[in-house]
Amino acid sequence: GNSVTQMEGPVTLSEEAFLTINCTYTATGYPSLFWYVQYPGEGLQLLLKATKADDKGSNKGFEATYRKETTSFHLEKGSVQVSDSAVYFCALVTGNQFYFGTGTSLTVIP
Amino acid sequence: NAGVTQTPKFRILKIGQSMTLQCTQDMNHNYMYWYRQDPGMGLKLIYYSVGAGITDKGEVPNGYNVSRSTTEDFPLRLELAAPSQTSVYFCASSWDRGRANEKLFFGSGTQLSVL
């Protein structure tokens, strides 16, 4: 079946630290991959996406590369800020349905 | 620009009570969805709609009902609330579905507790 597995949280980092949130997937067909972010008190919003193997999605300093050989889509940022504190969801869409990971809570401390 | 609006934000129900979670979008999207998120779990699809008058079950539809009388509104009904329905509920909408879908637009969620 289709599923997304992402690293357990919560994650706490100091400002300007390097961030990696791991995400792996199982899917039939050729999925598109996404990272969504949920800031406190808000709904999920799209952070970045990649639609085919080796594509790199990027936005707001975050990056993720679609790795078909390792079925992964890890989220990275070189220098996190306090404003990046949020919950991050990895997701895929295949066929007619989205599949979401469990979410990883990130807290960045000054 | 409002986007997707959900009400209420929080609600406590007693077992057996009923309620309706409201969802409205102002983007003229055809597709609308209801998800629930339980602690430590990903979002699970409850129901979805591909347009006014058309709804279909998702992964976890039991205990819920929906209707789609207009493009804008997609209410979710709980008829006999049970503790297993304690969760955070998200409404979402999109232009299209599946691989052609650019992204989902989400509401801010409803935190429901059934005691």
C-alpha cells in the first residue's frame, strides 16, 4: 500500500543550527511528494513539492530532493530561525489520494 | 482573502451528542475534503467531495456524514459522538485531485473532545 514515514519528534534546535527531518515513502506508481508546514494556530500550508525523481523542491531556505532509489524526501535547512518553529508533514499523492506522515514538531530556541 | 474557514476551533461533546463542523471556502474549488488527525498519526481522510451534490467515503468514514449543497460549503456531521472521535479535524480544498493537484488548502482545524 501507500504510506509515508517521517522521523519522530519533537525536535529542538538552537537558532542557526542545521535541520534535517527524514521522510521515506512507499507508493505504487509515480507519486508526487510534498512537505507541508503547520504554524501554531493555523492550517497546514504547502512548503515545497517535487513531482518526479531527482527533482529538488525549495522554498524559504528549505530544500528536499526526490530520491527514488532510496524512496526518500528528506527536508533540510542550513540555518533555522525561531520563526521556523512549527509542525512539518511529509506527504505524497498517487492515484487520487494524499497520504500524510505523522508530523514532526520543530522548536527553535534563540 | 479568507481561503478555507472552519468553525468552531474547539468543542467538547458528551457521548451521544451530535454536532456539525462547518467548513467553507471562497476559492471556487471543486474538491473538498475532511481529514482527522489523531495523536502520533498522520492525517486520515474521512470524506471528500468532487463538486456540489457529489460526496464519497474516504479511509475512515464510520460515524460521520457529509453534504455538499453548494460549491463553498462542506459540513461534517457527527450524529452520535463517541470517545473514539476525539481528534483534530481539518477541512481542505483543491483545484484538482490526484497527480494533477498542485496543493491542498487547509483550514486551521477543529479540536474536538468527546467525554
